[in-house]
Amino acid sequence: MKPVNLGVIGYGHRINGVVNKLIKQYNHVRIAAITDIRIDEIRKQMADRGFHDIRYYLTPEEMLSAESLDGVLIGTRCSLHTTMALKVFPHGIPLFLEKPVATTMEDLLRLKQGFEANRPPVVVSFPLRATAIAKLVKEIIDSGKIGTVEHVQAINNVPYGGVYYHDWYRDERETGGLFLQKATHDFDYINYLVGVKPVGVVAMTSKQIFKGDKPAGLKCTECEDNRTCEESKAFLPGNPRGNYCCFAEDTGNEDSGSALIRYETGMHVSYSQNFFARRKAGARGARLLGYKGTIEFDFKTGKIQVFMHHTPRVETYELEATADHFGGDSVLSENFYSLIEGKSITSGTLEDGMLSALMCLKAKQSAETGTFQEIAWDGLDVNSRVVGSAI
């Protein structure tokens, strides 16, 4: 079978996982070329793993010009996702784009314009909508069993939230804030499940825990409190990702956030995320309520319950727990391979990614300004910032 040659722009932890999935699922897929600012480090890592025939480039332009690629994956830091995608679009090569697709409104509008000018084939890294649990919930909703969804209560209590304060994610210039980092997934799967258009959002964030007066740039290994601090990484085995003090004066990102989202039918969604819940307090899922019944599910447990409102009946479904974003990563890999084969996909599209990013940016803007924000492309301009109405 003819080899499928992949090029990678930014060979980070996440893209490494996606590429490994592709190689495992399709044995004729190979990494042909990598562009990364850590070129010597990446070259050594790949050689140690037995990959000796990869070509390395300092810039994406060099790689795209020199290579005949069947697909490209972008795994740079978040602030570069848009810029790198725009470099790939004119080549028409199937693209796997990490979320968030943009971290600023300016970048999002540039991405939208570039997409409309080129119409490239793109898969956005939205594994939650691709999971077996989300598909089963969607099947139940579409069956009419609970009636039309008229209210959604969704949560994401992140038990590994320290990564957003210890690691490079603590830099808000890179992340764009935690709506874009986490809620972008949740807003997308909610859009998928309810099947109607979001039209407005009001949001609020708080920073109550991960703040403090420790010196900027302080690392756990250098801190005098590293033996008593609950968040210390100084004595973890190996080399844990990130080692910066999350109680330092330069620690970025909110540590909780909530949004109320209005949809075109008049129904609304309440969503809340938290980054200092730990252990079994972690949860990610939603309750979707119709007149006939309610569906409740949690990605972490793989459990779905359907509560009927007018009969004394509760239906329970339990799915086997799987890693890799609850099984969604395998589906994403299959979707990307379908694009490489010239087939279309119906979910995880760039339109999905741009809508979710718009929702997140509007939620962030609402939280910063205390205003209600319309979720709409009309009236937005690359050089302007649209301010909403007072709450």
C-alpha cells in the first residue's frame, strides 16, 4: 500500500499522541517531516524511538515547499494555531488542527477569512463529540424520548487543573484564558447534542485559589514551602510537566468560570468549570432536560441515566471506560484519515471549531466587561472590538 506521508508543525505532547494513533491504526502512515523550534531535541527524541528517516525544517514554509505531504498536523502552542493554519490552507492539504483554533478575536476572523477563501479540508481536535457516550446521548435525544431539549446544566470540574498554573499554560497570552482551553470542548459537544444555534452569552470568572505573593518565576524545587504545599511538584518522580509555583504573583488564568448561553429557540445552557477540584471530585458531563424526561451523563464514569418525568422509570446505560479522551481520539484519527482519502466528515469541522472559539471569546469578553454578548459574526471586524449591552 502506498505510504501516507504526514508533516507536523509543532511536535508537542498532544500531536505526538494523535500521530501515534494514526500509525497504530494505519500501518502505512508515516511521519515524513517535522517543523519545530526545538529541532535538535525533537530529532534526538524521534531517533531514540527508531524514526531515522524524518526530515526536519526550521519553518513551515520550507517544509510545505519541499515536501509532498498527504496530511499536516498542527500542534504548536495555542497562540500560533491560526497563523500556522493560514500557512497550510493555500496548499489544500488535509489538516488536523489542535484546539482552540484561535486565541484572539483578530486571529479568529483572520482564520474565518482564510477558510472562506480556500475551503481547505480540516479536522479540529474535538474528541468529546466523537465519543461513544456523546453519540449515545445524541441518539436518545433524537429519538424524542425526553422531548425537545429545553434546558442544559453542564459542568467540568478538572481534577488535573494544576497544569494550567505550573506549566506554560499559565501564560494567558498563550492560552487566551480557560474558556478557550477547556470550555471550547464542552461548548462544542453541547452544540452537537442540542442541534440548535447559540446566539448570546453572559459569563463570569473568578481567581480565588491560584494567586499569591510568591516571587515571579519561582519553581517548586526552589520554594521553601515545597514539603508542605499541596500543589508542590518538587518531589514527584521523574520530570513532571511544569514546575512553576502556582501561588506566585505571575500565575495567570482564572480558576473557575461560568457561562449562561442562550440558543435561538429561547432555551439556555448553564455551564460551569472549576480547576481546583481534586481526585474523585472531578466530573465532566451534563443534564439535558426536556418535558418528557432528563438525560444525565458523565464522561469520566461512562454512565448515562434517563429519568422519565411522567412514569416511574429510570434507564441506565454504562459504557466501558476508555482512555484517549474517552475514546474520542481514535475517532478523530479515523476522521483525519478519511480526509486524506478524499472523503468528507460531518463533525469536528473547522466551522465547529470557529463557532466554539467565538463562543469562548465572547464569554471571556462578557466576564471582562460585565456585559451580555451576542454570538454572531455580523458586525465583527478584524480591527474592532464589539462591546455588548449591560447585564
